[in-house]
Amino acid sequence: METGTAINVKYWVASDQGCNFSDLDGIDEFRRELAADYVCVVKGRPAGAGGFTHLNVEVISSFSLSHLVQLLIDGIAFDVIKRGAESFILRPFLAAYEKLRDRNKGKNSIDIGELQVHFQDSVLLIHEVREDTMVAFCVWLRITIT
């Protein structure tokens, strides 16, 4: 399924082993799943001690935010997403992320440190998305219209 979207995922894994760090369980499957839906780069690096893994995710979409808002106003977006005729921008990423997070439970806490969605006319920036996050009050949201 082609989304017309690119994704860049960077992450740091707690390790004192330098370049020979133990990568996340299931990271190759995560890469394959993303590659099926996006032009993608997934790259990890070792970091100091800590036990937390934060993903920095940058999504570049061919949609404009104003187009997406217009679809919502027209009532079409739900039908399009529900039917799967067009893939919603983040759906494949979120499914792959959930599998990766579940596979690493007990070893690494994998959170999204920052999620940027670059639309053609705006940037959506979300900080600190964790498994226990309540989006309504725990996520900082900034939309910049260009």
C-alpha cells in the first residue's frame, strides 16, 4: 500500500558498548513493515545508561493540512480511512510501533520522544508520546501554519 509519505525514525538505545550495541528486538521487522508503506529510514545509535528508548519520528506527507481539514469538514475522511481506499498517514506507522513496543516490554521502554508531521502547508509537532499518555492533557501540541 503506497501512502505518498516518507518517514524518518531515529532512536537511541541505552548502552555502554559503543557501535556494537544490542539493537531493539524486532527492529528489522519494524523496518520492513514501514518500508511496505513509506519511503523510510530507521536508524539507531547507542546512548548512555538509562533504560529508556525514545523514537524521534519525522513524517513528510504529500497532503496539506488544509486539504485534510476540508475532508473532515466534508465528512469524507472517516469513510476514506475506514474503507482503506487511501491509507491514513500514520496508521501503518502506529501499527508497526505498537508491535515493536510490545516486543520489547520488560527490556526497553520505547516511547515517542517527538513526532513531527510535515504537511505541505504546515507542521504538526507532538512531544512525549508514551504508552500511558493521555493525549488530552499530557501531549504538547504545536501547529505552525506556513
